[in-house]
Amino acid sequence: MPMPLLPQQIAPVDERQAALTEAHLSGRIGALMDYFLALRAETDAVLAPRLAAAAGKPYPYGRCTEINSDLFSRLAGRVKEPATDVDRILRDFVAQGESSERSGASCAVSISRTPSSSADCTWTSPTTPSW
């Protein structure tokens, strides 16, 4: 039996995850990058004016927890009630990854604010978040 993941530990990608990524996400990297960068811009627009400097450094420094929480909340709401094509793509990706064991959900979305030509989006989840 494999060792359980630590809190916040990203699950290794297995064959099933790779197949789901190929089926739902791989051909849509540009649209996903635009979607997640716009989501981050919305979060920044809301949080930056509200949060004081952390340890003398301006937003976003020292605000990872707040940014992560806001992004995940926005993303969960959009996946729960999809209004755009990308919302629906992500909803279908998550739905296809559902497991009978829904406890201990962990989800990681890696987004670069300065995407390179080889930009990569990764979403890994050992179990499906309860959206």
C-alpha cells in the first residue's frame, strides 16, 4: 500500500491522470492559461487594495494563503456552476476523475504569471474535490 500523501503534497501523476489530462486539457493549454491568468487578475484586483504590506513587502509577497484561498473559492464556484467553455472543460475533467473515496481531497493548479512558450498547466488530484 502506498504511503499517504502529506498535507499540500501534490499527488504523482499516474496513467489515469495522464489520460484524463490528454482527453480534457492538453489541446487547450492556451485557453487554460488565459483563464487562470484572468482568474488571478480578478483575485489581485480584490485582494491588493484590502491587504496591508506583509513584513514590509507589498502585495502579493507574503499573501500566498490569501491568494490560494481566494483562487480556489473562485475556481470551485465556476466549476460548480459553469458559465464558459473552460468552466465546462474543467468541470468535465474533475467529474471524470471522481473516485468513490472523496475524503482528503487535494488539488494543485500551477500557474505562471509569465508564461513561456513551453507553458504547462498541471492539475493533480488524488481524489476529487467536493465541489
